[in-house]
Amino acid sequence: MVIPVHDVNPVRRTPWVTYALIAANFVVFLRTPGLAGSIAGESSLAQLCHLQAFLDHYAAVPQELIHHQLPRLVPTGDIGVGPRGAGCVVGPPPYDKSPELSVLTAMFLHGSWLHLLGNMLFLWIFGNNIEDRMGHVRFLLFYAVCGYASAYAFALANSDSGAPLIGASGAIAGVLGAYLVLYPKARVWVLVPFLVFLPLRLPAWIVLGLWFALQAVYSSGEAVSAAGDVAYLAHVAGFLAGMLIAWPLRPGTPPPPEPRGLLLGRRARPQRPW
């Protein structure tokens, strides 16, 4: 898997919405109980109980989205001692939860620093150009629509699952799909792990096409990933939604600038003047 670090595709205006989304994700993560204080993701039992209660309240749950029924018992955030030792107490939910609104709040929740930083890296690199092409308000709506499309697609395929669905990955996958449609020839600097990290400049269609192919393979179960709790199907659905929404904008999108210097070990040919 290649790691993108920068794209050669300047923007015409400041991507304020992209910056605001990144800032909001960091603020929410820092206020999520049991996560921000530990880089390794290890927490005490009290923090884990608070985290379970927090996620049950604000995360999207597939069975709630499809059946629109909330569980009768949820974690309360307290610790109790039973026959099997200490554990998290469950009880009737002390709140009213809207499954539809939980999809929006879940887009700003992340399970670890690695989860957060990986998502924000992709949004930082590719989000500014999509916002530049769509405009601030339309980009924000596009981001939300892709997030909802990815969450409901995953929920339809896992309608009986009670596991919380969190993360901005589905919405950001939509950004990647739009980028592939609008700027397939833009050059992206990536790090390729081969003994050491090798920097290469590749076309966006290779970088994003490879990313999508991996998500599709993992979501189909044809390969095994170490991160078994990753909602790959949500990534696939968000990516396809982004492609479909961005397709009508393709004819009027100006091409990215031609790169100069070395490209895959060869020097790019200069353009002849007319």
C-alpha cells in the first residue's frame, strides 16, 4: 500500500471547509473519553466503560439504522462488580437517540490516533481540490452525502450488527472517488514501502485506483486484513458515491498542471510552444 504525502495540483481559493473538518475531527477526538490520552490506545476499565457509553450514544449502529429500534440496555459508563469480576454496568438508555443523526456524529469519531491521522492525511491532500472545484457549501453537502451513503450501504449489508460504526472514512472515500473522476492525471507524491520508504510521483488514477481495489478485495472477503474491524464496504460505497456525484462536473474541470522534473525515474518531456 502506498502512502500519499502531497499532490501536484494547486487550488485557486483557500479550502476553509476542509480545514474546518480536520479541526473538528481533532477536537472531537481529544474530547472522546479513553482515547486522546493514550497513544497506544490502552485505557483503564473506567475509561473503557465511559468510551462504550459514549460510542453507544453517538456512533452509528447498523441495526438501529435499518430497524430503527434502540436497545433496551446500553452501557451507562459506570463500573460494577459481578460474579465474573469488575465490568461495565448496563441499564436503560438515559437519552433519546436519533439513528439518522448518529450517522453525522459518527463521522467525527475515531477509534485511535492512527485511525484519525490516516483519515485526516487523505482529507488534507485530496479534499482541497474537490472543495475548490465544488465550492465551499456544495463540498460540505457532498461530504455529508458520501458519509451517509457509505454508512447506510454498510448497514444494509450488516443489518443485524450491533457494533458501532465510526470514522470519517466513508465521507473521505467519496472525496477520493471525486478526485479520481476530476483529476485522474494529477501527480501525487507517495511513499512506497520497499525495505525503506521510496518517494515516487505517480498519477492519481494509479494511487486512488490501487486504494479502491484493495478496499473492494477486502470487502468481498477475498483477502484477509489484519484490521478485521474496518468497514471496507463503507469505503467502497463512499468512493462510488463520490464518483457518481462528481461525474457531471468533469467536463468543466481544468486539467492539473503538467509536472516538471523527474517522473518515475525519467525526466518529463517539456511542452513545445505553439
